Amino acid sequence: MTKEQRAELEIAEFTRLYPDTELDGIPVSVWERVKAGEKLADAYGSYEKERKKRYDDARKTNEENAASSSGRVTGAPKKAIYTASEVAAMSGKEVAENYDDILYSMNSKGFYN
């Protein structure tokens, strides 16, 4: 079998196994493995497994960090307390601009007075 025939067979197999992946989107590291003698589909499959493992590891680390975090850091509210009537009088744009402060105010003593 010639190199060209082998390449055609490997590309056909790759296209069948990974129909949504364009050949020009294959990373250089995969092509290097192919040049070293590994089949294209096998090299790409290994790449995908490694990529998924890195993604899963990062997701797990992020989840662990989120569980031990004290929460998102936000600035101090511009105004300590809005009342419900002040919020009702605001335009939609004003509500959006002051959303964090409004949420803070809703949990404050005097919001519904």
C-alpha cells in the first residue's frame, strides 16, 4: 500500500468517526503523532480523551473552589437602603443600574416600610 492510499484510508476512517471535525481543525500535536506512525483516528481519539480529561479536571477544581469560596466579591452598595416605593418609582434602566443595591436593600430592615 502506498503512502497516498494509506492517507486516503485514514482520512476516510477519520471522517466516518468524526464527521463534525474538519481536517484543517486538527491540532499540530495530532499530526505529529501521525507522522510518527500512529493512525489519524487513533491519534485524534487520544487527543480528544486528553482534552476531555483536562476539561473535567478543571471543572472539578472549579467546583471544589466554588464550594470553599465565601462568595462573589462585590462593591459596597451605593446606597444602603432603597425602599420598595423608591424601587417602584424607578425606570427599568434605573432598576438594572442599581440591581445589586436593590437586592441588598430587599434584605434590609426598612425596605417594605
